[in-house]
Amino acid sequence: MAPMIRHFPGTSAVVLDSPHSGTQYPADFLFSCDPLVLRRAEDTHVEKLYDFALGLGAHWVEAHFPRSYLDANRNTTEMDETLLDAPWPGPIATDPQVLSKVRLGKGLIWRATDDGLPIYSRQLGVAEVQARIATCWQPYHAALESAIDTAHAQHGYSIHINCHSMPAVASSNATDFPGEAHADFVVGDRDGTTAQPALSQLICTHLRSLGYSVAYNHPYKGVELVRRYAHPASQRHSIQLEINRKLYMDEVALAITPGFAPLKLHLQSLVELLLKTDPRQL
């Protein structure tokens, strides 16, 4: 089996990760919906937008598996039991906010596409899901945790940017705000709990200075990957950054558009700013 993740250690305090841009569809996925529709669930081309990061000394972690196969940005307790052919033996989330995503079909293992179309015409075995966790979720989280720990140990602080993209308009089953037109960027720090707000605002201000519209903590606040590894009081800062796909790609054909090149340069300027930023001084 090909490696399910890619992890390149860096030398700086900045850690970037892309959990949803994977395009290697495992043979055991056995989905039944239209493959092109399923591919629209990907954060398409995000790994290409940030491929300058290694040259700048940033740490990089990337998923090769698709988010619809397993969503590394979900907790393993976010289990949709309606997908399974037997009871799940592990703990299951009970928080209403968490369960709202599961009900939309967006738990650890996706049940439906962003438009609410069923992904499977079968139920999944418990062992099948456990294998996905072992080969995808656990290695991804281990790599990201290692990168953040290393950055923090070397510099006394870490700045983790969780890299995502979003559709121009929210689909019916994608968020709690269907039909909402998205800003160019959404910066999320779970209402100031995963990063020092001054650091988040530094990012917002920089992007706005480049002419982009920027929303803060709406409609995306950040999920498991920023929640799990952040501790601002210990100078471990994690921020989710969503990019509107209309800026760089054709959302139907999944093709890169002329906006890709200038956007990439602007993202590089943002990462260069973060490389020069010590959040202890903000």
C-alpha cells in the first residue's frame, strides 16, 4: 500500500498541514456515487498552493487519502453508526454541535456528499473502519503532533496553519449555513481558544491588505486538528485557514484558473510574515 500521508520536517516554528487535498482513492473504498461528485469534496489543489513551504523551512504534513474516505479533521468519536453493520465498540460523541455534522453525513467516515447524495450503497464493517483509522487517522495525527512538538521545542512557540479550501457558495449539506456565499478567506481559531487573537488578526489584516475579503470564525471556526494540538497559553497556536475555491480553480471541472499564480504568491507572503512573527511579542 502506498503511504497515506506525507510529512516533511522543517526548521522553523511554522507548521502547515493539508488534511483534505488527498486524491489517492484506496481500493477498499467501494463507494457507489459518481466519482466526479465525490472528488468535489476534496480541498482540490491546496497542496500545490503551498508547495513553496518546504523551501522556506516550514514543516509540512499532507494527507494522500481523500477526506470522504476518512476525515482526519474529525475525532474518532464522531462515528455515524447508521453506516455500520454492527455496533461501534468505541466511544461515540454526544455533544449536540458535534452531532450536527454527523447528522449532515460529515462524521469521521462520510455518509453523504456536500449535496446530500449517499456515498455508499452498502454498510461498512467495524473492522473496515478500524483499519481506516489505523492506516490514515493515526499516522496523520502522529505526524502533525510530532511537527508541532518539534517546532515548539526548537523555538519556544509554534504557529500551526491548518490549510483548507471551501466552495464559493455553501452546499445544502456542507455546513449549518446552506446557500451562504463565502468570503475570500475564513480565519478560524475557535473563538480565540486555539490561537492568540492578535495572531489571528495579524493574518486577517495581512490578507485584507492584499485586497481580499476575510471572515473571522464564520462559518468555519476550526475543528479537530486545531482543537487537539493548540494551547495558546503555552505558545502553541493553531489556526484554520479556508480559501475560496473561486479564487484559483473551476469548481466544476476542478481545473486551475489564472487566479492560482497570484494567490500562491500572496499565500507565500503570508507564510513569510508568520516566519518573522513571534506571537510572544504580539
